Amino acid sequence: MSIDDYKRAMNYELLVRNAFDCPSGMRNGAHLCFMQNAMTMERGETYANHLGSFEKQFGKVKNYTSKALIKLTKTKPYSSQSDFFKELNDRLVHISTIDELMGIVDIGLDKLVIIKNS
């Protein structure tokens, strides 16, 4: 796992943790290992049978991301931008790669930081 992959997976974790105001862990998918597993599976670098297929792991990460974005639409102070987070969530339906998912995660996290700092 490269440092760049670690940073990207950490962005996923930060989005989920901020949305649910929770610590790092398995609850709500708030751990970077979910994204790291999907990343390595997409590249064919792991064959861990207990994780299932890439599609299964990717679907799990997409679902956790969707739940985080929906939570942000209902949680202050982020709910002031609920339309923005709903639009990002709607885009999840059409994605099929980690790069596309990470694009949505990064946009959401950037907006979250702007809202937190304003």
C-alpha cells in the first residue's frame, strides 16, 4: 500500500467519521481499511476470499459513503448545504471505479472542511 493510497483511504475515513461524529472503527464503515481493501482488490493485488469480490467490497464502500452523505444532509452545520450533499449522493449511482468514488469523497470532504471552518 503506497502512501498516496493511504492518504486517499484516510480521506474516506475522515468523511465518514465527520458525518457520524464517531471515532475510527468498524461502525458506520469509519475505518480506512474498507477503502484500502477495495483499492487493492480493484488492482487485483489481493485474493482474500473472506472479503468477497471487488464488486462486493466496492458496493460496501459506496454504501457507507452514501450513508455518510445522507447523514450530512441532516446534521448541523452541514445541513445548510444539504442540496450539495444530496447531489453528490445521487452521483454515486453512476460510478464503477475507486477513482470515481474518491472524486466524490474528496469533493464532499473539501466542502465539509469549508463549512466547519466558516
